[in-house]
Amino acid sequence: KEEWAKPYHLALPDGRLDRGGQLILSKQKITKTRVKTLPGEQSRTVLVACLESGLAVATTHMESPLADGPIRAKQLKAIFQMLQNDTEALVLGDLNFGDGEKPDSAELDRNYVDLWTTLHPKDSGFTWNIEASEMAKRGSFTGEKSRRIDRILLRSASWKPASISIIGDKPLKEGDKSLFPSDHFGLVGTITRP
């Protein structure tokens, strides 16, 4: 109902916010919406909006405990299987594991490119940064380190990664590391179709 939201189409399964809390806003018409409950104890979900351009956009928030790598690996497998019949797909969200962490990262579908590592291969891109954000530090598990746990992944023959940057990495009050827009830093990515 807000003015800023009126130009967007909403991906809302059954017209309501899905229990996983995901929402997709698109300026492109959404032709179909799907939602799937993922394996695991936290009842996490993946929400998919199929756009009129043929791109399937999936967002998720995967299992969070550090020891749940095997569950996240199963969740990734379920997400990629759900998208296998879509010609082109974009997967984004809080995947809750860092670069190279096993067994999670072993289940990343090699047909997808990671916008961050493609465009910034030498930059750590931490979206969970306990050194910069006391919010993240307070919410971290014992022994958890700063990591890049939020991602944008693309599988497409026609869309190409153009840019990606971190947002929300500045405290709301300059010099006060205790309050940020979120305990995670966000990502803004651009893909283009030549």
C-alpha cells in the first residue's frame, strides 16, 4: 500500500508473506510464483518468482547454526533441483556459509556464476563482518569469523554479471558500530543482457 511499492509486482505465495519471510518485488511482470520448504529444523524456504523475461529469481535464508553445513548442502541441492527446468535462474539470499566451507560449498551448482567472485575476485566481500559491526558480533556464534555468507548466483546464457556492491555497511550514526540497518551487510547486483 506504500507509494514506493506501487510500481512493483509482488511475489507473495497465496497473497500472503510466506512463513520464511521472503518477498520478491519486481518491476517486470511475475508470471508464476513457487515456494518450497527446505530440509532442516528451522523450516526455511525458497521463494521463486518467474519473470516475463523468462528469468526465474529465487531468494532464500538457509539454516544458520555453524554445525549445519550438511543441512545447508541438502538445502542447496533442493534449490538447484527446483530451478533445473527454468532456462535461466538467479539465486540470492543469506546462504549462511562462507567461501570454501564444506560440505556446503561443494553443493554449489557449477553452472551458476557468483557475481561477487566474478567481479571482485580479490576482495573478501564480507557481508557478515564482526570486526566492522557490533550487531553482527553480538549475533555471532562462538568461534564464528567474519565471512561472505550472502550471495547472488546466476545461471544464464544471455544475462551477464555487470556490477555488485555491498550496501548497509555504514552505521546509522557515524562512528557508532552498534547499530546498522541489519546485522548483515546487503548486496546490490546488476545483470545485463547484451
